[in-house]
Amino acid sequence: MKSLITSFLRDENGEDLIEYGLLAAFVAAVATGVIIADPLGVKGALKGAFQKAVTALNAN
């Protein structure tokens, strides 16, 4: 896996846009999986942050 990432980063054949798009999609998929599985309590923290924002906006 490490060699694949290294070769991906060193490849300069002009197909960078597609490769970066695939990398961004992979990162987004992992981030979505982490939020859905919520092993770090991210979902609760996000809900709390949005609730604070709603409360602050309603107070004005």
C-alpha cells in the first residue's frame, strides 16, 4: 500500500486531476464512514456545535 501511494505521488503523466479527484473521493468516503460509525464521538460534537449556533442565532 505504501508503495502504491508513493508511486501515485511521484507520477507526473498529466492525469493529476483524475488522481486527485479519486483521492478526494476516498478521503470523503473515509470521513463519512468515521462520522457514521462515530468511534470518536464526532456526531455528538457536531450536533452540540450546531445546537449552540442555533441557540445563539435565536437569542438575537
